[in-house]
Amino acid sequence: MSTEQNNEQMPDWSQYRGVLVFVEQRSGTAKKVSWQLLGAGKKLADKLEVPLMAFVIGDQVDHLADEAIYYGADRVFLCQGPELQDYRTRPYSRITLKLIEEHKPEICLFGATGTGRDLAGAIATHLPTGLTADTTELDVEPHPSRLLLASRPAFSEKMMATILCKQYRPQMATARAGVFQALPRDPERKGEIVLIANPTEGEQIATEVVNFIEQTGTVNLEEAEIIVSGGRGLGGIEPFRLLKELADELGGQVGASRACVDAGWIAHEHQVGQTGYTVRPKLYFAIGISGAVQHTVGMAGSDVIIAINKDENAPIFQFAHYGIVGDLFQIVPAITAEVKKRKAAKEDPTMAFKV
Amino acid sequence: MLHIVVCIKQVPDSREIRIDPVTNTLIRQGVPSIVNFYDLHGLEEALRIKDELGACVTVVTMGPPPAEKSLKECISLGADRAVLVTDRKFAGADTLATSYVLAKTLEKVAEEFGAIDMVFCGKQTLDGDTGQVGPGIACRLDLEQLTYVGKVIHVDPEKRRVRVERKLEDGIEVVETSFPVLITALKELNKVRRAPMPGMIRAARFKPTVWTTNDFPDIEISKIGLKGSPTIVSKTWVPEVRKVNGEKIAGVAPEQIAEQLMEKLWGSELAQKLGWA
């Protein structure tokens, strides 16, 4: 019995302390997910009573080390050089590995972006340790277990699973953009910046970034105050035009459920829900969206939700503040017209009599 | 001649998995098994390189014996050779243990069938959704790693270089590297062909090469299967979302409904918050 208990006992990890966050950047601009991860990491670090650390790799990115402190980091590791301007797996993973081996964080967090997943996947294999992908909830058990509770959607978003890594350190996770909240930026905040040498300096690197074509588009669901989202009920690409007209009239943005993105009706950057963005706008329209849990977890935090669906039993109505049962092809243009009318009345008060 | 290896996985079509509303558990019955579709895009790209430059395409998978069906599908599309790595001891593997076994498999493939120039994997699987196995294999075999590739621009077998487009959240990165390279494939990479009749005939009679742990004398048992997997699923649950059950707005004419709705919104604190009022 006692041997069994011994087997169950966790190794001594007392050398591993602190939470480390990767600050992803391109051309000196940090990805928002980096600050969101510092927000998530701060809660973990406070609970474990350890420092929150960040690391920045790039060329001429001193200012991002300061920014990381403003967003909650107590200590920032900074590695710079012209050859580090673009992300490349080999040099970036060598630097990160050296950092982890020397400073032994107990938890490492990366954005679940192309770059973050590329880097984290390489590092976890090298170390080796466990890596949980695409987490949407992060928590820790307090001392002495200090286990990271990394939760993520599973089985095409239909369930959530909590993943543990008991026998290895650090515990690693990538986390989705737009799910966690950044701390308010505080330029008065103080922290320590530690410069680290580039261990790959002067080495020949086979991979060469030839060009980068920016395609940011105009969609930014995370910051939109109003989102007009469409689902399977739209039936195709064309009806999104109706949603776009309403969104334009309201000064909002167009969102979509996963079904529409999977069907190729609209780009992934519009997707709300577990594999898309978690949004909290002031006003959210769910149009032709049945209300599967993988969608609703991404929008239920909105201040006011309006659902339009022809099926009066659609689950979406349970989450809506205002529910309209009817034909979206008639109702959406009517709402757009009504908004136009009211805007005109506001700009020209004499119109109010005609409304 | 180029030797290209494609790693595939047979997965339950998770889009078909339902949750039992009473017990909150997965209903796996009747869920079809398919080749993870990102992997098929990897295979298609390998076949296109084969058509253009000449290459030998080897497909490998780790899985239970029925995964043979998926390998046959790859053969019908035009792959030259297929290897099934199967053993109960591999079961329960997470991404770390999986990449270990696949790396060992690729080493053996290179020994038996010739050095490998390129490896294709799907960007992630439908059931695991992690995208970690590709980078894991690249790391273990010291391959160059190009993830999230949406287009192969140019393959130069003389200079042993490849140029691709990686599709990232904020744009497209054009990047070049040397063989041996591991590429993970997006849907945008290509359109997967249909199996031609001769391919289907060949597949029907095809028997893949089967390797078990016995075929890997130096494999470390502590690194495979459940034992070799650092991550553990501690619990699963069906997420619940706050329900508000708000009011229904009904009417005959759409205009009437729209007006009622806007009347309510305009009269609420939302209108103030949005600066409408």
C-alpha cells in the first residue's frame, strides 16, 4: 500500500517556480493574445504566490518588454538580434529552451496561434513535457500540488476536458486568442528586464522568411460593440449581405457560427464560439443560429442578445433577451430599415414627426 | 528520386459525434471512421509533387488494425507504399508518445526504403485538434518545420529546397527551407483528387507493411502508449451557459416586429451605452 502511495507521489518540483508567458510579436507589434495570457497568467501566479514572467524575442523590441510589465509581468526576459526579426522555429525554440532550462518556470503559456503552436509543439517535445493545446480555461490547484488545470473543448467542441500533467515540468499550454482578459495597461507598473544572449547568433539557419503579406482585414470581433451573427439558417453566402447591411447601419461587425465557416460561406475571422472568438459586445444578434453550446459559450456574455429563428424551439431563445420567431429574410431587412429611420430622425429632428 | 512520407490518422468523424442529453456522455455508436481530412490534403500535395517531379510516396499511420482501411484509401489515390504501426502497447498515447512512435517509424522507413526528403502531416486531427504531432516529429528527427502551409510554391529537387506560403492569423508568410522538411497541410493547400479505377483495383488487393513493437528493437517502452504520455484527462463535462429566457417579440408584419424591437432597445440602458439616445 505504501509503495503504491509512493508511486503516486509527485516528483520533487521545488526547483520549478513561476509562470512564464510568450509575448508573440510581428514587426515590433505584440499580438493581443500575449497580453490576454499575462492576464490569465497573473491569476495563476498570484494563487501560487510566484512571479509572473514574460519573454520577448525579436529585433528592436525593447518597448515590448516595458509593455509586458505594464500588462502584469514582474520579470521579462528579452532576447534581441537582427536575425530574430522573423519567427523561425529553430532559433526561437533554442532560445526558449535555454530560458526554460535556466529559469525553470512551473507553467509556460503560449498563444494558440500559428506561431505559438509551432513553437510550443517543438519545445514540449524537446524538454520533454506535456502540452495542452487550445485551452479556454486555466486554473491551478494551490500548494502543494500546484497542478495546472488546463481545460479545452474536445470532440468537435461538444465537451470540455481538463488536462493535467503530473509527472513533468514545466506544465505547458497554448491558449486561444480572445478568451482571456488582459489586465488594464498600467504604465506606472515596475518590473525587472533581464537581457539574454542569442545562443544561435552567427549560425546558418536553413529557413528563410522571404516575404510577409499582411491580411488583417477589417474584422475585429473582440473589440466590436455590436455583432450581427449568422448561422446555418442563412443557407448560403448571399444572405450574409443582409447581415452586413444591418451591421453597417449599426456600426457593428458580422459574426458567424462554426457551421457557416466550415461550409465556406464566410472566413474564420468572423467565427464566434469555442473554435472562434469569445465575444462580449453590448449588443449581439444571433440570426439563423440554433444555439448549440459551442456557439453560445462564445457569446452568452454579451450585454443584450437578440435571437431570430424560424424554429420556436431553437435553444438560442433560452440565451436571448429578445426572441423573434420568424423568417430572417423578412425580419432582418425590416430591422435595418427601422434603424435607418431612427437614425434619420435623430439627425433631423423634424423627421421624428414622420416616424 | 524524391522520397515523400505522409503521416495519416484514421479518426472518428467527430462532426457526427453527439452528446446524450440525459447522461451527458458521448454517443460513439455508428460514428464513421475517416482519414483525417487535413492528412488527405498532405497526401494530395505529395502526389502532385510525384506527378510533376517523380517521387515515391510512403504513407504511414499508427493505429488499431482497422486503420488498414485508411491506408488502402491512400493507395487508391496513388501512394506507392503504406505502413501500419500497430500494437496494444501504443494505445492511449498523447501527442508526445505519438510523435515518438511516428519518429521511430520514419527512421525505420528511411532505413528500409531510402532516405526521406519531405514529410507531410495534416495541420491537426479532427479528434485531437492539437496540431502538436507534426512539430513533435520534426523536432525528434531534426527536420526543418513548416506548419500551416496553404500553398507549396516551388520544390527544387536539385538544390533540395522548398518554398511555401504559411497561412497565419494576420497574413501570409512566404518562407523557404531545405530538405529534409516536415510540412503540415491546411485545407487550402489543394483539392483532393478522386481515386481512379486502377488505383481502386490496386487498393483492393493491397496489404500494407505491418510493424509492431517487436519490429523496433530499441524502442523505449516507457515512452510509448499511456505510460509515455505526460498529459492526463482528469475530467470532462458538457459546458453550461447562462440562460436568460428573455421576452418574445411577436407580430404579423416584419415591420411591426422590427419597430417593437427597436422601441424596446431605444428605451433601454443599452441605447445610452451605445450613444443612440
